[in-house]
Amino acid sequence: MGILTWTWILVGITFALYIGIAIWARAGSSKEFYVAGGGVPPIINGMATAADWMSAASFISLAGIISFTGYDGSVYLMGWTGGYVLLALLLAPYLRKFGKFTVPDFIGDRYYSNTARIVAVIAALIVSFTYVAGQMRGVGIVFSRYLEVEIDTGVYIGMAIVLFYAVLGGMKGITYTQVAQYCVLIFAFMVPAIFISFQMTGNPIPQLGFGGTDLGDGVYLLDKLDGLQRELGFHEYTSGQKSMVDVFAITVALMVGTAGLPHVIVRFFTVPKVADARKSAGWALLFIAILYTTVPAVAVFARIKLIEEVSNKEYAELPEWFGNWEKTGLLKFEDKNGDGLVQYVANKEINELSIDRDIMVLANPEIAQLPNWVIALVGAGGLAAALSTAAGLLLVIASSISHDLIKKIINPKISEKGELLAARLSAAAAVVVAGYFGIHPPGFVAAVVALAFGLAAASFFPAILLGIFDKRMNKEGAISGMIVGLLFMIFYMMKFKFGLFDGGGKEVIAALKSEWWFGISPEGFGTIAMLANFTVSMVVSRFTPAPPQYVQDLVEDIRIPSGAGEAIDH
């Protein structure tokens, strides 16, 4: 059978599974919609958290960005994995003990202020919509290649699917759907990695094959790739081009951004006890490590295969996969000198090949000439990764509007049924907005997601951390810090990522790189905005009244480990 047939079969089976689970686990109450009733076992929650965490950026884009940037791409690996450890150890157990539904719920109650709650809702919406844009873009890319439709059409199909199970099932449906999606995405990522590792190095374990030698010429893979890069004028794969300051800033922004992501934090509200929050964090880290330790190997395999397959080859004799990806518009060849050869070099004036880095993982099995079912499986895995995270983000958006705005501020007397309806309508509206951003994305998947992490770092992380560990932190400090950090990050993004204040355009944005503050990229500026948030929060809180005594007692209670086996509702 062909790739298209296999894709329809595998995508059809997996989508039927997701929808079936959503119907089986549909939410019947607001608590089930927001936190799955608070009764999810740790291992199940760990698997669902891993799926929620490993988005299209992890599955589709991470290996792609490392393929093209080499050593510099390691900041994403360090930042995202390190951030999860930070979240699991420093925040998750305390937030679970607090016993609330959402991050704005925590901030609103901890800082005894509806204004703080509203600021947190706005931040949650900005972070979630920025993040979900990358997911919907990933869905469109997968559909455009494997179902041979336009990227925009692929986004529409993804919107319809995620709308169904997110709106119907809420967190309860999403949790069990994400367990299935984790199984699909990890199988889909590992199978081709194992195949290609064995094909190139004779070792079926990708993590070991990554450090092995090529079966064809006996040269270590990284040495071989360095040589290929030099021949084409690219920088050596194992050497970095980013400044140490920017590497540090991006890594920190991704780490603390992870610890402030509302759709990941809310997963720790779904387990029965505080101890279970710690256990599920451990399970999730194990499940995440399986993919993240494989990513560098896949990046190297893909880069070597791509260069060997296309560089300086006759265009008319290129394999079928090249033409398949050309149809999507994500791979483009322009014969500038008319010699019929593909000139793939670093020099932009004579380079004839344009490659969207988001295709590397998806195209890798085709380049390696793996069986059609493996190629289709990768497509199903990419969809599982994108849809699992999109669903979690849409739930954050829905709960922020229905629970934190409508229930807590606008209409406190709303009925259970009315709140549930508001949550579902909010999720439906969010899907439409997310689809728009998927069709008009601000960049490739990993870059868009990195900006979302920067926004979370700039807004949520200081407010949550200080809310847990600083009894003196008051509402004035938290509100001021969140507003300053968020606006600071948004300004920097608009200026240097999109060139909004300088006319826009790729050439303008490229020229603005020389003007980056402290030499820090927009992806890393979340670190500076976070420090600004911390500074403003601490200073303002020390010059304004202390929090009420009951709030200080509440903070003390959250931090007490004794009796932490049971969650405490306040």
C-alpha cells in the first residue's frame, strides 16, 4: 500500500480512538472538566503530562532545529528538560497542596485580589494562544504532506478534531486521550529512529548509534557531519555560533518558562494527593526522557541523509520524496545557474535549496527509504503530539474565561450547568482563534513555542515562586511585577521578532539582530523580563502594606511537608 493509504488507515484509527475516549470519559461536572475530578492515578497522569508537554515543537521541530543549528540547538534540550525538573521539584507539590483549578485561581486567591486574577487570566490567554499557534501550524504541516491537502485545510481538520474531544471531555477526556496520544507519538518517534540508527551504524539503539561510526566509511557520525558542513560552507555542526550570553538567556527563559506554563501546571491538580503530584512528576520525566534523549540522534541522522541525498545531485534524478515535499511548499528548489544540479550551500546568493526545518523529522523516514507504514506512522505521531498539547492549551483558555472570569468575577452565582456551558463555549471560541494563528503563524513551530515560554517566564514564574516562598509578597508587588514583565517581553518580541516598530519584513528583522539588547535574542529575552518582574515585585511589595495574616498563614501551610499526603482545599 502507498503512503496515502497507510496514512488514512493509521490516522483514521488513532482519531477514532481519541474520539471514542472523549465520549467514554466526557465531563459531567465542572470539576471533571477542569481537573478530571482530581482522581487521576500518578502513572496515568505522568503519561498524560508527558504528552501534554511534548508538543509539535518536541516531536516535529526540535530535531529539525538541532539539525540546522547543531550545537546551538542544544539550548532547547537543556531548557525544556531542565525546566520540567524545576517545575516538578520547586512548584508542583506546593500548588497541588493549595488545591485550586487553575493558575489564575492560585494567583487570585494567594494575592487576595480580583485585579491579580484578571492580570493572570490575560497572561494565561497570551501565553496559551502563542503556544497553540505552533501546535496548529504543526497539524497543518503534517496534514499537508501526508493527506496531500493545503496547510490551511490541514489546520481546519485539526480544529474540528480537537474541538470535539476538548469541548466534550474537558480535562477528564483530555487526560485519557493524552495517554493514548503519548503511546502513539513515542512509538511513531522511536520506530524510524531505531530503523535509521541500525541502517546507518548497525546499532539499533539511537542514543548509542549517535556516537557510533557510519557503516559505509567507518567515520564517526559527528566527524562526518562536521566535514559535510564545512564542504558546503556551513559552520561546524559541533561548534556554536551563538554568544554565551544568549545561550544562557535562552536556556534560563525556557527553564523558568516551563515552570510557569499554565497548561502543564494544571496537570498536577488532577491527582488525588500531594504525594501523587511528586510521583506523577517522576513518571512524566521518565516518559519525556525517552524522546528527548533520542532527539539529538535523529537530528544527526536526518542532516547527514539530507546532505548526501540532494547536495550537488541532478534535480531530474532526485528521489520521489523530494517531489512530495516540494508540493507542500516547505521544500523549494530554484535553479539559479541553469545547470540542473542542486546547489545546497551556505552562500545565500548561490544557494538553490530552501528547506523548512519543521520537515526534518517528518521527511526523515522517506529520505531513509523506510517502509510506507513507518512513514505514515510518523505522520500519525506528529498529529498526536500537536493535538495533545493543543487540547491542554485550549482547556487553559476555556477555564481562564469560564472559571476565573465568569465564575469568580462576573457572575459568582452562576450554576454548575451554566459554568460548564460557558467553559465549552469558551473552548469552541478558542479553537477558532487558534486556527487563525495556525494559518498565519509568526514563525516555525519551535520558535513560536519558545516565545510562549518567554512570556510565561516573564509573567507567571516570579508570581508563583514568590507566592509560595515569600510571605511578605503582596498583591501590589505581584500585579506590578506581572504587568511590567509581560509588557517588557511583548515589546521586545514586537520590535525584534516581528520588526513591528521598524516596518517589518525579513530584511528589517535580520538587520535588527545587531541591535539586540545585551546581545540577547527574542527567544532568550524572557530571562531579562523575568528579572524585571522579580525586581519590581520585591521592591513594590516592600514599600506597600504586608498581606493579611490569613494569607501569610496560608503560605506557611502550603510549605509545611508534614501531613502533605492529603491535599488541602482553602
